[in-house]
Amino acid sequence: MPIRPVIKAGQDMKYAAPAWLPGGHLQTIWPALFSRRHFGPRPSYARERWATPDSDFIDVDFQTEPPAAASGQAAPLLVLFHGLEGTSRSHYAEAFADYAREQHWRYAVPHFRGCSGEINHAPRAYHSGDHEEIGWILRRLREVHRGPIVAVGISLGGNALLRWAEEAGHEAATVVAGVAAICSPIDLAAGGQAIGQGFNRQVYTRMFLKTMKPKALKKLEQFPGLFDAQALRSVRNLYEFDNVFTAPLHGFRNTEDYWRRASAKPHLHSIRIPALVVNARNDPFVPAWCLPHAGEVGSWVTLWQPPHGGHVGFLQGGLPGHVRGLPDRVGHWLIQAMGTGHSAGVPRHG
């Protein structure tokens, strides 16, 4: 049985947004569009296609730059699970790739089904509680990688990663040394309500539905009658999309049932591996009032809830800013979860 961790969000985890980028919306939008993502070369990837147990496929991108040998030990592997409609080219994915390269770690980005640029084959997509998929991916990586494995999940991917850790319990320690969830909607009902109103609905919801609805309609072409096409075309928010598409395709009765059963927050006390849960308190997608308190999560979970950062922003520096500080901080925490000997582990870009 693993020993209970003693890992805290220390001084190196502090964060303050630059004065020229005020507010949660700017701290969300600017980093994704304009900030610097890497200090080395742009990450390059080699793609592997994996057949899934249900006769479908996923695509996994592995960073091609090989890590240097480190004192005879196998390099750690950092696995990143992207957010809603994300890819290995999302700003946060390239920032973590740059961190992994700098630390001489291996790095992999599994794409959720339908997110790698090609529609998947099965009558399903992906969702915030897809912990069975997370578990299958991590176990397969565990079979082929000799060194430590740590996993980071961004937004939707972070909630699904936490749900896996919760369901796996003590068994999770046989697969990974630690996990981190960044800006994850661990209370899906609260997040769904927030993103469905006002500015959030006009900007973020429209952005997501712009790609999600066409992909859903392609799925309907593969499987005529899978859902109501007219209902899908009339969808105007994520609640309605989940009611028509996500919930019924993945075994949930409706949106309420999906959001309730897929949310990680109610089960954080079940985690038995080191887990870091990062949420900026000005995240437009995840209201501060719904975030957990230390007494709700158990001793394996470290909460880091800085006042600034937006949704997967955490920009630093002068114009145009960079997003390498977040991988530095999260990576330093993961090094503690793995134990010593794999890196100097000192944040460089904070």
C-alpha cells in the first residue's frame, strides 16, 4: 500500500497575473491566442494510432526529441490529456512539451476520440467522465515505459483524469506516480451553468459548438438514427448539446445525470495517489464558489487556487507574455510526487 504523501503547494506555486492583463476573460483568451508557448524549438511529434478494445482508434502524439540519458535511470514520461476540443497543438500542450524537453522527459499527448483531425469509427465520442478510456491509455503506456509516469489533465481532460484516480483507488499507484488536473470543471453542473450565460455563452460556447456540432453530424452520417439531427442543429449551449449527444451516446440518462455522475469533486476523497488540483479563482468556466475546500478532499489531494490565471492561462512576463510558468510549477510538484533523482526540478520561468 502506498505511503500517504506529504506534498504541499509551496512558495514556488504562487502566481500573480501581470498588471497589463486584468480579469479572467483576458487571462483566458490572450494566452491561448498570442502568448509565447515554448522557449526551445516548436515541439515536433510522431503519431501512433492505437486500436481500442471496442474496435475504434485513438491517435497518440509522442514528442520526437529524445531525452538525454540521466544517471542510468529511465526518463520519466509525462502524459497530457487535453481539454474540450484540444489537441497536441493547443497552447498548453506545447508549453508542457517544452517543459518535458527541458527536463529530458518523454512526453505523450493522447487525443480523445475525434480530436486528432479524423472522425473516429465507433458510435461514441468523449466526455468529462471518460475514466475508462483514461485508464486504458495509462495502462498501455505503463506496459511499454520503464520509468516513472506522471499525468496532467487540462480542463475536461483533468476531470476525467481525476475520475480515473478516484475509481482506481490504490491501484492507480501501480500505473502512475502522480496526477495533476488544471482548470478542470470538477463540478460540471456549476461549470455548465457558468459557460451557458452572458459573455461566456456568446464567446466560449459558440467557439466550442462551432467544431462540436459538425463532428456530431458526421457521427450521424456514420450511424443514421443515432440521435435527432434537427435537435442537434438547434442546440445553442453545452447543456442542450450534452442532452442531445453526449449523454445518450455514453450511457447517461440526460445532461443532469451526466454532469452528476461525471463530476470529480464529490469523489476527491477517494484518491490514493498524489494529486494536484489547480483552479484559478477567476476562471470564467469554473466559478470560485464551487471549488472544494481542503477538508473535502482528503490527504492525498493538494489544492492550488490562486486568485488569478483565468482558464488555462497563467500568463507571465511583459507583452506578449509566456505560458511556461504553469508547466514549471506543476512539473516541480510532480517531481516531488515521483521522488528525487529525475530532475533538478527548480522552476525556471516563474
